[in-house]
Amino acid sequence: MRRRRSLVLSVVAGLVATVGVAWGALPAYAAGPTATFVKTADWGTGWEGKYTITNGGTGTLNGWSVAFDLPAGTTMGSYWDALLTSSGQRHTFTNRSWNGTVAPGASVSFGFLATGSGSPANCTLNGAACGGSSTPTTPPTTAPPTTPPTDPPATGLPKHFLTGYWHNFDNPAVELRLRDVPAEYDLIAVAFAEATSTPGAVTFGIDPGLSASVGGYTNADFAADVRTVKARGKKVILSVGGETGRVAVNDAASATAFSNSVYSLIQQYGFDGVDIDLENGLNPTYMAQALRSLRSRVGAGLIITMAPQTIDMQSPSVSYFKLALDIRDILTVVHTQFYNSGSMLGCDQSFAYAQGTVNFMTALACLQLEAGLRPEQVALGLPAGPGAAGGGIVAPSLVNQALDCLARGTSCGSFRPPRTYPGIRGAMTWSINWDVSNGNNFARTVRPHLSTLP
């Protein structure tokens, strides 16, 4: 069976590269709900802030809205775990669907980045005074680091890494056992888990065609290969969907079935996480519910990646992008498929950039970086070479140029991002098998370059 991924990438607004050391500030006690602010990092030209909403009352808090002013000359950057509306220097953050209910004694938080000096003032929580400290009371104990923080989940992945998809099927590309994946790949996404007759549930087993092509390969052989690859320091995740995938998580029952089935496969094979590659649509509310349930069972080390088409990332209101933002606190990386998409608008909204160019990769990555995803949650997804995609194939050297443009502001084309993103996470390719078919040129060119990024 021959499979191809149909692909297309995306757009959006608001994130600066971050660096960080925690500042300490003790919240003032007050009865009823309070919102307390601290700066969690400050690097001179900008800072990262965090508000914690604590319900000190006796009744459940159903929904919250925190509003404050930033001083003139200070601009809002990216944000997470809340929705934002702004009017001049007045910014209002409201809860997302999953963190609006706060039980007595419980708390939730949201964060944001700002460029400039100063701190929030005139804070209100649901129209009343926030009741918490508006400025940090303790200076940082060490100077801000020169590198951005890693992703919040403790995934064990490198600061910059290369992802590749491994075929669990046979097609014109070279067939491989998992243990024969080239060493350059840090994260291996096994393609794909398949839908079952139970809505939301997925299953996985070695494809008979692949087994025949490599001279016999059983589920037990594959599980042993997962252990072998992980012993080499690599991570292995299970990709759900693909071009022909029909996994549907559209209600609470199917969300539970998804979580249960993926958890069972993680236990059976030793996967480190899951990749969401649903090219035929998804429900962000219930998929987020499923992924949060899965993470609660696996723990903070669970790797969660997403591989949307470009068309699925055109704005934060589109389902795929909404999912990425809604699970931003547990999301590892989004490697949008920058191919099979035709020309697309970039974050400057000025030109339709042609796929297969440095401009296309940087302008479309900028959309995600300027709309709420942190740099360490964004990677560039490209085909491995001839045969891997119908359009958007680029020389691996151009991928390196795009990474340099985003991380350093060098080697850009005519499009220049509004800022640099030193934490840009890396690159993904479809696929490992196609890369091996083309002499492993993609991995051998891009992976060493990732080690040179800031």
C-alpha cells in the first residue's frame, strides 16, 4: 500500500523568545478570589509575567476575567492558558474552556510575555480589585540566562531536535525495521495508529506488507526495537491519523476511548507519547480532554506533538490551532507540514509566499510564533526529498537557512521576522524512509546544524 501525507501550513499572532529564572513574590492573603502577579523572568528589554487566580472563598468560581494596564511603551507579546482582548494599554485575560472553574482553595494561572519595562497596574478580577501584589518583592537570585527555557513537560528531548516519521507500511520508499532508523533522528513518530469500530479508540500492529518486505517482523520484534532505540537515547511516539486516518474524538465517550486505547498501546509497546496527525478534522474540546486524561495517567514526561496541515493553522480560531493553544501547558511541539500547500500568507499578511522557499518557512512559522506558541513549541516540517511529497520539497540547506533566520535573524530571504526566536525547536521530516531512500541527506544536513543554534 502506498501512502502519502496531504499537507499544508499556517498563520497567527504573538510570541517573543523567552528566557527565564523564577522571581519570588508572596501573594497577599484575602478572602474570596484574588489574582496575584509575579515576574517569572526579566531580561532587560522584556519580561515574562504570571497571574495566579486563587479562590479563597467558600463557593466555586465559575469563570474569571483579569484586566490590567501596562505602562506606555510596554507592549504585550504572546500569552498562554487564557484568552486575550486588548484596548490600548488595557489588557483583559479570560479563562479557557478547561480552566474556568476554580474550586474553593484551588488556583489556576496564566502567563504572558511583554516587551519594555514596568509591570501591570490597576488590576481587576471579575471587576473587583485583584487583591494581590502587583510587583515582585524579591529580585532574581541570578542573572537571566542567555538561553530560553525548555518545554514545561520533562520530556528528555534535546533543546533542538530532529523528528522523523517511520512507515508502518510498504510503499516505494525503503522499508526499515525500527532499530535501523539512522542515528540522527532524536524523535521517531511511528505512522500510524488506526481507528477501530469504537469511536475514538485506536489500535496498532505491524503491517503485514511491511513485515513481508523486511523478511518477517512481528509486534514482539517491534516492541523489542522500541526498547533498543530508547536505550540509544531516542524517543518513540505513536502518530494517530495520517492522510487516510479516520479517528474521531467528538464527545466525552470517544475522548475516554482515545485516552484508554493510547495508554494501553503505550504500556504494550513502550511509546513515549502521541502525535496528533488528523488531516480530516478534529474537535479541539474533546481532543484536549483526551490528551489531558492521557497525561494525567502517564505523567509529565508524556510527549505530545501535532502535525497539522498549513490550512489547519490559519488562525487561532481554527480547530487545530485552537487545540494547540488550549493544551499549550502540556504540548511539546507543533511541526506543521510546510508542503503540499501551494502559496500561503505569512505573519506579515502582505504576500502569498510560495512553498519550497525560505520565505515560506519563516513567514508561516512566524504566524505560530506570533500567536501564542512558544519558540520551543514550533518546528519546521518538510519533505525528505523526491517522492516524499507532491510539492514543497526543499534542499535541506534551505531548512538550515530558515532555522538561522528564525533563531538568529541571519540568512533570511526577503521576509524578515519581527524578532528572533532562539528557542525554535527544530525540524521534522516526512519521512525517515524517504530520507533513507534519498541517501539520508535531510538528516545528515539538518541534524548537525540544529546543534549550532543558540
